[in-house]
Amino acid sequence: MSPTERHVVAVAARSIEPQSSGEIEADAARRGVRPAATRQALRRLAARGHIDRVANGMRGRYAVNDRLFRRYLDLQECPR
């Protein structure tokens, strides 16, 4: 995973409830990730199955539903 993708997946994993892409973009922007890079990373992560896209439409909602993957992220040195 690229550093941008690590930031984005860490932001998405922080919340138990699915977050809109706008919320994830805003949180990632505070960490220095540009909104366009965040949107691209969300698409790539969802395509690979690292995060789940739970709503269709222009602005989807994303979540990390796998508890084991969430635990793995907690144990790693992921930027939060």
C-alpha cells in the first residue's frame, strides 16, 4: 500500500459506521492528503477489497468491516 492509501484506510477504519467520501476527504486533508488523491485511493482500496463501498451514487460511503483487518491496522504503525 502506498503512503496515501495507508492514510486513507486508517481514516476509514477509525469509524465503525460507514463514512461518506467527503468526510474521509476532509479528515485525510488534515493529514496532508489532497482530495483528488483521497478519491483515487478510495476507488483503488475498494477495488482491491481492503475497504467496502456500502452505498452507490456519486459520493459513496466507505467502511472497513473486517474486524481482523481493523485489529491489524491498530497494531501497525498506521498514521492516525
